[in-house]
Amino acid sequence: MRIIAGERRGRKLAEFAGDDVRPTTDRVKESVFNIIRMFIPSASVLDLFAGSGALSFEALSRGAKSACCVDIDPRSAGIVKKNAELTGYTDRCDVQICSCFDFLEKTDKRFDIIFLDPPYNKGYIEPVLGKIREKNVLNDGGVVVLESDGTDFHGGADGFSIYRQRRYGRTYITVYIQEG
């Protein structure tokens, strides 16, 4: 796993060992960042279900100003911190070890880009999108980038309109813009 573009292009990232994780492939990552490229400059990024933080580090490499990586698993937080060191972004990356719901409930920050890559088929998508809307954590003109599986495919969501949607094999990328 590596950063594919920007100031840290080619930098290798630490990742999980084993088969129980599914990092975003370079092909999907490149497509996502092509879709959201105009939202990235100086953006504040929230990475829910962060895993290794790869999407956040890609955004930082491409010009985002800050990232907050949230994951309930302390192993993920450790890998995000290691990746912050490997990329030199420790001063621009905040790591929170808690559930996304706890984070969204307590934060007073707002973000320009929210990456949402929950475990597939666990029923997280609608409740998390609802909490993002309820707590008003997305800045006006910001986007939510959802990665979901074909069996967990998600279309419309209350309070959001679909900006773009693409399918890559079994993976769906849905980019939402919050409605007025």
C-alpha cells in the first residue's frame, strides 16, 4: 500500500497483516481522488472507520490541510500513528480511538471531506450518515465519500444528494453532498 499522488507520492504505508481487512485498492483510490480533486485543497478531512488512514494520507499528500482518523480498534490507531510518522504528517493528523458515533456525538469540529468506509453488511451506513447530518459536522459544500460492497450497496440518503457514484467490481463509491 502506498500514496499514489501528491507531495508524498510513492511513499509506502504500514498496513494490517492478515485477510480480515480490505484496503482500498490503488485503482479505486485513484478514481475516488479524481472525483473529489476539487474539494481537496486546504480541506479538513474526517476519516471514519479509518483502518490504516490511507485515504487521509492520500488527501494530505494532495493538499488537504488536516485529517482526523477515527477507529474503534486500537490496532488501527497504532497503524495510523505509524503512517503519520512515515509520511511526516504527525502535526496534521489527529487520531481518535472511539466509535464513530461517540466521535460524532462529542466533536465540535466541521469537515470538508468525510471518508466513510464501514465494515460491509453491518448496518452502519444509514445511521452514520444520519448522525453526520444531525450533528452538522460537514461544512457547506463538503462531501461524504462512501465505500460500500455490492451486497451493501447504498443509494440515496436523507439530507444528502448523490454527487457521483461509480462501481469497481464489487466496490461502490458514492460521493454525497449535503442538501441545504
